[in-house]
Amino acid sequence: MKLRVLLTVVAPVLTLTALVSGCSSPVTIQEISASPDGTVLSLLLSACNADLVVDYSVDDDAVMILVQERGSFIGSGRDDCSDVYTIVLDEPLGDRIVIDEQTGQQILPFVEP
């Protein structure tokens, strides 16, 4: 009997905590543009004024990018507008490919005029 009462009280509190604090959730990279010199990547993201965390790593063959939304309510800031995030590379993109780490897919950046 005591266990049932405890679960009844704890489960809603945990659910409410997850909704209020928010968890990181993936954000889709819609497209990427590169500056003419290849040192700046502009990401068009499926997020609307979201608190974004952008992690990227660079090696000789690729630039791997993972974008996540954090600290938002479930379902907020999605699909009703887009955000742009800029990454400045230490060296030009050159022949390296760009990978969306969320999907594992290669994204072909277009070069800005």
C-alpha cells in the first residue's frame, strides 16, 4: 500500500520535472552554406529561437556537426520557423565533407556568391 502511494506521487513529479527542465533533443540541419573562402559555414536549422548546443569536430576528411536543442518545453520552437547558426573553421573546408551526426548523412554545402 505504501509503495503504491509513493509511485503515484513520484511518477507525476518526475514527468513534470522532465517537461519543465527540458532535455536535449536533436535539431535538423536543413542546409549549409559556405563562404567563398570556405572558412565560414552557415547552418539553417529546424529550430525557432531555441537554446541550441552546437558541437562540431574537424579532421582531415570531414567536419562532423551535431545540433541539439536544450532547456525547452517538449514540442516548443519546432517547425514554425528556422534559425541560422554560424561555425568559423580554423582552416578552409576544402575537400572535406560535412556530416550531420544526428542522421549520419552527408550534407553538401553550397558556396555563397
